[in-house]
Amino acid sequence: MHQLEAIRRHELDVVLLLLPDSGRVLEIGAGAGWQAKYLANRGYIVSAIDLPTSTYLENRIWPVINYDGSKIPFDDNTFDVIFSSNVLEHIPNVYAFQEEIHRVLKQDGRVIHVLPSSGWRFWTNITHLIKRWNVPQAHGEHAKNPFTEMFYFSRRYWTRLFRETGWAVEACYSNKLFYTGQKIMGSRLSINTRRKLSRLLGGACNIFTLREKNRHL
């Protein structure tokens, strides 16, 4: 768990470089809420939502609001930034859900999504086969198997989805960390080592920054 937190903290440090100096932030799929707390400690006004069925329900360290997975429980034009980390791939109605994100985002706001990459899916498949000698299941909700999921986790797939749902994709960055879903080597691989491995094997996540299409300059 500590290694996962170190990885997510590194990703958050990248996200912080993309945020305005202040403002209201909504985290979607906040889990235990420690990422929301991390952002709040840096001066942002943070709200966080997740499902009442979340596996992190009993471990929450931040006032995460339960919601139904479809309707974001806030008024229109509320947030300067909407953020999610490894969440959209788990939302079955991801196309329709974009309308809710549009609704609660201020017109000049920004959206930042951290999403697993095709490289993460590829290396997770390989390490799973080596470690367990069977075929892994798909990680998210949009693919039938872990092999076609490499497409669903690609930059191309998410860029198309975002553009089709009214977003202008400002940029897409690698998180510049290598890791897999099998936690091979675990804490024995430092963040610095994972950064070096990502240059050869690819980053585990892509970080998308979005704005309303009609506001994009």
C-alpha cells in the first residue's frame, strides 16, 4: 500500500503542475480520500465523491460524498478543476457521464484524468501470465478481455472519446513511471528506478488535460 501511495503521490505532483494556483476541485472516484486531502493541504477547496460500494469505504480519511455513479451531486458551474485518477475506465456509462462533468465544470475550467495506458495493460498481461499461469481478467468496464483492453487504454481511444463528447484535448502526458497490476518487485523498485524503466518500457498511465471545446483557444 505504501508503494502505491508513493506512485499516486508522484502522479499528483505532476497533476499539481497543471492546476491553477487556487480554486475549487472535484475529485471523482476518490476512494479513501487521501488524494483529496493531499490537494486540500496545498490550498485547494476540495470536494470528493465515490460510490457507497467502494472498497475503501471503511478506510476513508476525508469526507468523501457517496453518489450513485451517474448524477454528480453538485450545482451547475461549480468547479474550476475536475480530477480523476484511474477511474473513467471503471465507469460503464462513461460517454453519458461526460455530460455531468460538463455540467458541474465552470466554463473556463479544466479537467484532468489519469488513466492506465496500453503499456500498463501489456506489461500487466505479461507479468500475470508469468506469475499466475493463467489469463487475467479485463481491468475496466469497456473491453471483453485484457488483450482488446490494450486498445481501450490507448491514447487514441480516449482522445476520440473526449473529442466526441465535447472536450478539447489540450495535452496528454505520460506519468513517466513503470509499474504493473501484479506489483512485481513491489517496494524494491524505487520511484527513481521506475522512472528510468519507463523510458524503456513506457509509462503506466497517461494524464489528459481537457477544456470545454468551445472555450479552447
